[in-house]
Amino acid sequence: MDTADQQESAALKLLEKKMQSIINPSPLQPVKHPLLDALQLTLSVKRDDLLHPEISGNKWRKLKYNLLEARRQQVDHIVSFGGAYSNHLHALAAAGFHFNFKTKAIIRGESSYAGNPTLKQCSAWGMELQFVTRQEYKKRADPAYQQSLQTLYSNALILPEGGSNQLALPGVMEAVREMLQQTDHSVDHIVTATGSGGTLAGIIAGVRQYQPKTRVTGIAVLKNGHYLNQEIASLLNETRSRQRQEWCLQTELHHGGYAKVPAKLLDFCEQFTVQTAIPVEPIYTGKMFFGLFQLIKQGYFKQGEHIVALHTGGLQGLKGLQEKHKRG
């Protein structure tokens, strides 16, 4: 091994060691509810909101191996995309701060958003904010636009919106392995919120590797989410027509669309937190748990099954949601 390889290996080991020192496996928490007892179902929650106070949930899972790959390539700059209240950008900024990466966000919206709680904290962690028009933001996945960014930021790793790419999957797979190690019961069904598809794809990949008989359900949090089926299949390197039947994406439980928060959803979130001592927010986790209980009532799960719901974090968004309501 030459000197450059030795330096690369040492840098990777140092980053891995630091990751292990500040981010530990999240707990698996049992949930009690009369409806579960009546239908003889067992529910556990994989509390990825407790992974780290700043880099939590599925956003950390998806970032982990992207950061390791960046360090392997000796890349010190991460560029990504998001909205003004993005959980992904918040986690990326925190990860950059803790693990010594420069970060830049290309943000849909006006520069006036820079003072909101999410972006204000991103800036405090050293993230550079660039606001673009909605027209430019629509180009974020266009190969020519991506290439222009790569030319502009030659020593940067460019991550897609939400952080969902091939390198996101192994981090999410680790959550599946952990939950199987943390329970004495079989895990019959795993449920998660679905925004960009990377987390659901990672869970499916994890199930295929560690416990193939487990079924997986994603609850889309945005309207008209059918296209995510193809995104997920693509991340899994399979065609939609050849999709295996162990996973399903529920696309009718979005409550009107992304970031739409009707009163009944807010009421559910408040009641769920009181009953379980598990904090949720209405954009992702609240919709997921609301949808999960709707599916339970509809007989979606088999009697006697053990369901694990992945809590994907995102609680930082509550401050931004409160600010938006104040603005009216």
C-alpha cells in the first residue's frame, strides 16, 4: 500500500470512528394501544429520531455512506438541494459541522427564508445557502444541469434532493439489521414514511438481505406519489414490471399533499405523543402513524403480526411549522 492509499485508509478509519463515537444504534420501543390488543397485533417503533440530537432519522442513514465515499475520494465539499425547511439540508449541515465537510445548499425559494429556524441553524453550522427560482430548481435532476454544477464545484459530491441515491441504501439497511437484533419476535411487517423513496428502497434491500419473509409498506406523504414506485425500483436496480411483491407504496394517505396539515392530523399527532411518549411531526412521521392506524382498522395486517414502524426523525421541522402558522 503506497502513502496515498495509507492516508486514504487512515482518513476513512478516523471518520468511521468519529461516527461510531457520536451516533449509536437507536432503540426499539414497544407501543401499547387498545386497537392493537383487540386485533392481536404487536407494534414496535424504531426510534431513529434518537440517533443524534442534530443528525437524526433517515437523513443520517442516507448520509452516512455518502460521507464515507466523499472522504474516500478525498472530497471535502458536499452540495445538495432542498426546500426552505428541509430536514435533509438540516442534517447535512450538522453532519458537515461534526465531520469536517464544507456544505452548500441550493434552495427553492426566496432569500427571505434564510432567517427561518431551519436555515438559520444551517448557516450557523457553516452551510452556504444559494436561493434559486422554482424554474431553476426544477432542473435539479437534469444531467446537463448536474454536469454544470460538477464543473463549477469540481471537488464536490453532489447529492440529490432528500439524499436518496445508491449510497443511501446501505445506511438504511443497517436500521433493518438493528431492529432484527433488538427483538425476540419475528418482524413480519416494516412501515415507513416515504418522501423521495430512498428510505423505502433501503428497507426493502435490508429485508431481502436479512429477513426475506418480512413485508414492507411505505406511506407516501405527498400527493400523486405513484411515480415513486419507479424511483424505488430504479434504486433497487429492477424494473417496475419485475417488482417483487414483498413491498407496497400506499399513495392515498397524504392528507391533501406534502406539508398539508389538516386539523384531524394535528389532533392525531398530539394524542399519539401523549399516549406513547413518542414525539411526531405532521409532515412525515405523523402521517405515517396516522396511515398505519388507518391500515390496521382496514384489516391490512394479519392477526398476530409484529409490525415495526421506522421513526424517521424530522422533529426539527416543528419549529418551522410553528413559524409558518404564525405568519398565517
